[in-house]
Amino acid sequence: MGRPHLVGVTALQSGTSCLLRETNSGEIRYNQVLGSRGREIFVTVKGGFTITSNAIENLAVTIDGFPYKPEKDVYGRQMATFEDVDSVPPPPTPPPGKSAPAKTVPAKAVPSKAPASPR
């Protein structure tokens, strides 16, 4: 089933759509156009999930506070699959006085057309 994760999604450009679906249950957790550029929405998911967007390159995604980036050449109406991040180890604990390195794990892009949004 997977453990719960807090997913944050931010539109880098106004009018970017976001459909977030849990992989295990198929449940749609979020399906709207992100109107305000830079305003992050938060959704709790269990396990892995997919994000479909009209412009996937215009989304910034964090999972449990860590940034996740789509692979290079992922743009337009595509889907990005995020595996359950239980398999991704947490960043190492920094020594006193030093900050932890940024943890960025790429999403697996699925080059397919996004489902048509209902009107």
C-alpha cells in the first residue's frame, strides 16, 4: 500500500493543470488548474502516484519536503510517475555546522497523451 507522503505541487506558470492520481488505489487526489503562479498546494498520498499536466515542465513537485524533478526532455501534455519514495533513502544527516545536500530524485516520464479533461 505504501506509507503516507505529503506532496506539494507548484505551478511555475499560471494556468498549468495538475491531475494527481494514487498508483495503488487509482484515486484522484487533485484535479484542477493551478491558477496562482508560485502558490503551492499540498495533497497527502499513500505510496506512488502519477501527475498528468497540460505542461508538465511548468510544475515543481516536492515529496515530504524534498524536490523532485521530471527527467530531461519531459514537456507538454505528458504524465510523470513517482514511485513510492520508501525506496529512496533519506539524505544523510549533516555534521554539526553543515547543511545537508539537496536531494533530487527524477520522476519516470511516461510519454503518452494525457486523458482529455471533462468540460
